[in-house]
Amino acid sequence: MQRPSELRIGRVAARLRAVAALLALGLMLGGCLTQTYQRGYVVPEGALDQIPLGASQEQVLIVLGTPSTVATISGEVFYYISQRTEQTSFLPQKETDRRVIAVYFDKNRKVERLANYGIRDGKLFDYVSRTTPSGGEQQSIIGFFGKVFHM
């Protein structure tokens, strides 16, 4: 038969083991942090508002900086490309946002149109005009960038 002091010591030891297990569990769960990664061009807030239609290429370069890439097929277009992904602990990264800012210029190198393309529900979506492009060169270029950034 155990003495009362031995019973108390056994209970204290059991409680300490339970507390240690809870702390260990908390440390393991605390390691499940979600990290966000931003790749490519980050659009400064309000930058697109500083580029009116008819603005020069130089003004676009001053406001937005050097584009990620430039297309010269049927007019000149500056593309500013970015991607945001999240990763929780050891799980694979998951893409949460993809953006392509396209600045279209006319023959006089003045801004003709701005487009802010992203992925919404798995479809290409222009956040500026709220339209989904259909076919043609524009979609194939954006589709190419989507394939490049989708690792």
C-alpha cells in the first residue's frame, strides 16, 4: 500500500507530465506558421491613379519603374508581373494571387489603355475594366506569363 505522500508525489508527477505534453503540443502547433511570399513587381498604392490616359512612356517609367517585360507586337506594351503565395509549415506553397499590370501605348508612345489582370475563379480577369478577355494575342501573352509564374 502506498503512503499519502507517495500518492501526492505521483499525482504531482502526472500533472507535470500532462503540462509538459501540452507545452510540447503548443510548440509543435506554434511551428505551423503561415508565411506569405511576394515575387515580382509590387504596385505602390495609388500608382495606377497617377497614370492618366495620354501620359507619356517616361511618366509611366517614373511612376511604375522598369517593367518586368515589354511586348512590341502590334504596339508597345509594358507588363508589370507579380505573384503572391502562402506556405504553411512544411506544406507546399499555394498561389493566392497573380497580377499582371499592362500599360498599352499608341504609336506616339502615349498611354492608350491600362489593364490590371489577375486570376479570379481560375479565369483571367481585368480588374480595371471588369471584363474577361476572349481569345487573341492579349490572352496568349498573359497566358504565357501565367505558365511562367505557375511553378
